[in-house]
Amino acid sequence: MAVYLIHFEHPYKHARHYLGSTNDLQARLQHHQAGTGARLMEVVTKAGIRWHVSRTWQGGRDVERALKTWKNSPKLCPTCWQEQFSQRLLSLSTRDDPWHE
């Protein structure tokens, strides 16, 4: 069984991620792409928001539940890490650049 984290390209209301578990990841992702299965994935798909699997873990519903209980998906998400790192780098480079206004 696998636990997976989906990162949304743009937030849907307050949601930026979906966390789920499955025995067949490829089949489950096809359901998400079709807008079937989880309600959040259905509305995200209908809203035209692009998404991708950002991370997976080995484990079942117990691992999924533990991660959801933590309620901090951005800290679990490598895509968010990369976005934050890029923003910090950009702010440092423009702040120290005497030619940047």
C-alpha cells in the first residue's frame, strides 16, 4: 500500500494538497484525473487546477491518518520546499543587488 501527496498548482480555496492512500497508485491517479473518487480532487479537476504527485510513502491508512493528523502538508511537500527556497533566493539576490530597484 502507498500513501501519496498531491500538490495543486494553485490553491482551491484553502487547500493546496491532497493526501491519500491506495493499493494501486496508478489506478487511483486515473480516478483523480477523471474527477472521480475523492470530492476534493473532483472539484479541483473541474476547476481546471493542474496537480502532480509530489511525494509517496510506503504504508497504509495508519500512515495516512498520522500524516493528516499532523495537518502540515507544506512541510511534507518537496514542491513547496522548492518554491520557498526559490522565493528566498530571489529575495536575497534582489535585496543585495545595488542595481535592482
